[in-house]
Amino acid sequence: MAFGGGFLKKLFRGQDEDFLDLELDEGNEEEFEWDWDHIVEEKHLFKMSDEVQREKYIRSLVEQVKDASTEMDKLANEYNFVTATLKDMDEIEALPTQEKISLQDSARKILFYQEENEANNLKKTTMTEAQFRAMERFEDKMPQAYEDIDEAEKYKVLVKEDLHKLEAEKHAYLYRQAELNRDILNYRGMVIISVFAAALCVLMLLILQFGFEMETGIGYIIVALAAAVAITILFVKYQDATKELARTQKGINRIILLQNTVKIRYVNNTNLLDYLYTKYNVNSARELKKSWDEYLVEVDIRDRNKANEQELTFYQAELLRKLRKYQLNDVYAWLHNPQAILEHNEMVELRHAHIIQRQKLRARMDYNKRLAKEGEKELRDFINKFPEYSRETLDMLERYS
């Protein structure tokens, strides 16, 4: 209802006329008795000769009436909507059995596909939309991409094992090389010692021969034979150690070359893995496999939901088509309450909830109607008692209109 020039006319109606002409359908519903508080400010609290106090007093009354009128408009629309819904319930409940069965069939299908969607949504993965779109881009490359990464990871493990084995073998060769170098030095020292000992023995034999005129021929033979045997043995061992050292050095060189080759393979393999990890935004083949499995589940859920949505839309349209044959105020409301069409108990609960809503709305409307009438009466009383301020009052009414 408008708060404007029409209100000025209503303001000067007779005392017995209502401010708001709203007919409420009470039916057989319970009447609410309210213990109304005094909602208008007492006139004796204001000094009407004071312009500021007078303006506050008039403005509070005008705002009270205006706010109550605006609230009444909102509540009336909501009240009419709830009442119309209750009438729709009566219309549906009064349908012939066959027509009601037809409606229930459509409602049953709607509920079925709604429950299917809810069940599918419970199975949804933790995959975000961005992750889903990323996997969707590589759909044609799977599962080959997983196999490539898995193979590269396994090859990386094998290469690392080969490197460890080669490193261990190289350390064994280096240890043997150190031993052979030590042996060669020892053999050289032993040859020098043998030569020095043989020379010393010859010197002693010479002293015995010429100093003491002893027969030392046999001694020379023994010294010569001993020196020859010792030096020969040491020379053979020295030669063997030298040859084995050469073989050991060749083995070390071979292992180093193998290590270089394997390291190149390892670096290439690592670079390949880094590229594949970056390309598919994962850190391992296992992670890619997990994302792919989740993607397949997500695709299945979305496909089912899409099919369910199509079926749901079909049966919702079918229900609307059937409902439009009857004198209903809002056919679309029943798309959200198919359970009430299907089950009588649900319809009873829905009706009860709407009746409670309507009672509360009517109580609020009564309250605002009372506010408006109290404010209107107070304004009329003020104008009658202080006619000298009637122009000021009307100007404020116009201003708030």
C-alpha cells in the first residue's frame, strides 16, 4: 500500500474508520491475543511549543506509520503466497485417484534421480576442478604417460645400482693397486738388501782368505748361489706385480669409462623424469596413477550425474505439464516438494508448517496494523489539539511521502 497522498486522505477520515483495509482469512485457525504495550510516545513528555521537540514528536509518529505501512505491504505479499500454497495443497489432495497416481509416478521418478545424484556426490573424489581439467588434457596420453614415467623411474633405480656396483669395484681395484705398489717397493728394497748382503759375505770371505789364509772357495759358491736364487725369486715376483699393476690400472680406466657412460645415462634419465614430472604436474608415477584413477572415478560420476540430470529434467518437466492442468497458483513450488505429492504424511507436515507460517505472518500484520492505527490516531489528536501546527504536520507528511 502506498504511503503518500492517499495517506493524507485517510488521516482525516472519521475516528471509526480503519487505517488499513486488509481482509485476513482467519478460517478456523486459532486467534492470537496480544498484550499490547503502549507504542506511542506520551504527549506530556514533549513540550509542543519547543520547535525541536515538536518536530521530533511529529517525525516519530510519521515514521511509525510509514514503517508499519511498508512492513504491511511486504507481509501481505508473503501472507498471500502462503495462503495460495495452502490452496494448492487442497487442490492436489482433492484430485481423483488416477490423476493423483499419475502425479505420484512423476514425483517418485524425481525423487529417485535426486537420490541418485546425492549418492554419486558422496562418492566424489577430492580432485579439484583445476586438477580435473589438467588430467582431461592428457586423457589421450594415458595410461602410456604413466608407463613412461614408471619405466624411467625403474631405469633410474637400475642405473643407480650400476653406479654403486661400479664404484665398489673401482674401490677394490684402487685398493689392489695400492697393495701392488707397496709390494713393488718392497721387492726393490729386498733386491738391494740381497745384493748388499751378498757383497758383505764376499768381503768377509776375502778377509778370511787373504787375512787368515783360509780356504773360502766353497763359501764363494754358496754366496753366489744364494744371491742368484734370492734375486731371481724377487725379480720374478717384481715382474708379476708389475704386470698385475698394469692390468689393475687398465681395470680402473675401464671402470671410469663405464661410470662416465652410466652417469650420462643417469643424467639423461633424470632430465627426462624432470620433464615428465613438470609436464604432468606430479612428483612420481604413483602420484600420476592416483590422479588418473581419481579422474576415471570423477568422469564416471560426472557422466552419471549428467545422465541423471537429463532424466531429472525430463520428469520435472513432465510433473509441471501435469500440474498445469489444475488451478494451481505456483506449479514450480512442487518441484522442490515431490515427497509431499508422493506421501500423505509429508503433505500433512508441509501443510502444518505453512499454517504456522501464516499464523505468525498474521500476528505480525496485526501488530503493524495496530502500530499504524495508533500513529494515525495520535496524529489526528495532535492536529485537533494543536491546529496552529497542522500546516507543519502536513508538510512533514508530504516530505516523508
